[in-house]
Amino acid sequence: MHRIGIAGFGFMGRFHFSAHRKAGLGRVAAVFDVNPKAFEAAATAGNIGTAEADLAGVTLFGDYDKFLAAVDVVDICAPTPLHLDLVLRACAAGKHVLLEKPMALSVADCSAMISAAAGAGVTFMVAHCIRFWPGYDLLIDAARDGRFGRLLTAAFHRISGSAFWSPWFLSEDKSGGAVIDILVHDFDLCRLLGGMPETVDAAGSRDRLGAGTGVNYVHALLRTKAGGPVFAVHGGWVASGKFPFAMSYLAQFEEATLAYDGGREKPLVVYPAKGEPFTPELAAHDGYEGEVRYFMSVLGGVPSRCMPEESRDAVAIGLAARESVRTGAPVRTAV
Ligand SMILES: NC(=O)c1ccc[n+]([C@@H]2O[C@H](COP(=O)([O-])OP(=O)(O)OC[C@H]3O[C@@H](n4cnc5c(N)ncnc54)[C@H](O)[C@@H]3O)[C@@H](O)[C@H]2O)c1
């Protein structure tokens, strides 16, 4: 059985730990964190719930090289500015790598990771959990197989409060700001569903949460090639008080409307052009379990459901949106 190691044991590290345990496709053998307090059993609260982990039987490391020597698969859940270094060192050690999103904060860093993984012959995937999220996976499948005709347009919303569990998120230099940190999920979907957009036109607010916090809130319009779908992405770290984390989409196909709202008991409703609306039965697992299951199933091969080149494009779209907010003009995207 593959030995899995989690690098960075904060909010996401605990979610991935639990996802691997549920998936059962490898053994979580080790955890690495520079802060020994991270290993304490207290629950870690984030924007999408609370994660806990029972570390009995797991070896705890404060040294990355020793940790690498103890595992076959590295699941990197450290803060975004550390992604490049941790990925390069894992690849150099010949380990398969699953990496939290956003892949990095520059296209050049993303490219360096892709080259390192290819050079080392290891499997490398960015953990874009929304691709594996029940209800979003159905949208992706429908766009691919044409069961509702062609996808014409879609709008994605993702809103989180501005109460943060870790201060580094509030530094644009470290997290990329909300436009990259959380909306990269939706930019990634647009890229998957419609190819690389030709232009990104965005407006939003900068530094509402304080100097240096970056683009906190954005409305972005993504235009694909002529005749392709048009996408709108909206959200950020905006909600006040106890407003709950919210994610939703509305997708218009030629022959159906799909309406997903993560806050509903039955999140997805399909409105076919003919016939009654229906609520498809969705898988019981979440996107974290879905992504680790998939990643573990392609070890040694290529993750065709979530290619690192696409994850790099998602970062490029986020950077274009940020630039468009700054300049007030549409930005052409190119990688
Ligand atoms: N997919 C999602 O839904 C989702 C949600 C939240 C965060 N994320 C992403 O996950 C990553 C981690 O975010 P988080 O919310 O878990 O952050 P966090 O601050 O809660 O946890 C980060 C952990 O990394 C540790 N760390 C710091 N420096 C380290 C180093 N040099 N080596 C190893 N560990 C180190 C910290 O001690 C902390 O325990 C980020 O890239 C973030 O954008 C993804």
C-alpha cells in the first residue's frame, strides 16, 4: 500500500488527511509541518467547516527531507508561496505529488513545477476539488458528452466571509488575494468547459480588507473563441458577519438549465427544455475525497481529469482578472 504524507497540517491538511482515510487507497503514514502546534488534536476551523484528525500511528516530521524519505506520495497543503519549493523537492526525491490550489502565484512557477514532475517521471496533479465535487462533476460530464446539447453560458459564484483562520491569506503577496485564492476554482472550471478564454474583463474592489490584501471581490467576464460559451465569475471575501460560505452556478445548455446551490439540501436541479425539473442523485462524498480517490487511482500515470497545464491556465486567468481590475480594461490571456 502506498505511504501517503501530508505536508502542511493546517485547515486543508486536515481535510486531506480525512479524505485519504475515507478513500482508503493508501496509508497516511506521515505528516510534516514546521509548527509543532499543528499536530495538536484541536479541530481546525476554516471557511467550509471544521476538520479534525486522529494522528495515532502517523509519524510526525518537522524536517521535510526526512519526511520525504518516509513516504511514496506527497500531498502538499502548505501556504501557497511554499508550493514551488515543496513540489520541486518532492519531485527531486521521486515522489508523486498532489498539490493544493492555487498551483502558484505566477505562470513561471507553475511551468517550473510541470517540468520538474515530467523530468522526474512522477504523477503530479493540482487538487482542484471542485472538478470532483458532486453536482459540479455532472456539469463537466454534461458539457463533455452533450446530453443537454451545447453549453452556451454559465455563471459561477463563490463567496466567503472575511474572517480568516490564518493571517497569510490577507497578504496579496502570499495568497494572491481572493481573486486568485478562491476564484481560481471557478476560473479552472471555465477553462475546462470552454478552453482558454480569449479575454478576461473584470471589475472589483481592492484592499477593502486592508492595505495589501489585494482584490477582495470581483465580477469577471470570460469570453472564449467566437461561438464558444461565455462565462461570468463572481465572488471573493466579501460577506459580513455570519454569512455562510456559499458556492453556486447557473449553466445554460441548448436543451436544459442546470442550477446548483451548495446551500440547498438537494443542491442541483436540472430544468430540461421539455419535461419536469428533476434533482439528480449526487454522490455522498465531497470533492476532497473525490480528488484524492482519483489521484491515487492514476499514480504512475497521467491525471487526464485534471492536468497541471490546465491548473497553470487557471492561475493565468486569475492573474488576468486581477490585472483587469487594476487597469479597468479587458486583458487578453496567453500562456
Ligand atoms: N481546496 C480548498 O477548498 C482550499 C481551502 C482552503 C485553503 N486551500 C489551499 O490550501 C493551502 C493551505 O491552506 P490552509 O487553509 O490549510 O492554510 P493554514 O494556514 O490553515 O495551514 C497551513 C499549514 O502549513 C504550515 N506551514 C507553514 N510553513 C510551512 C512549511 N515551510 N512547511 C510545511 N508546512 C508549513 C502551517 O504551520 C500550517 O499548519 C493553500 O494553498 C490554500 O490556498 C484550499
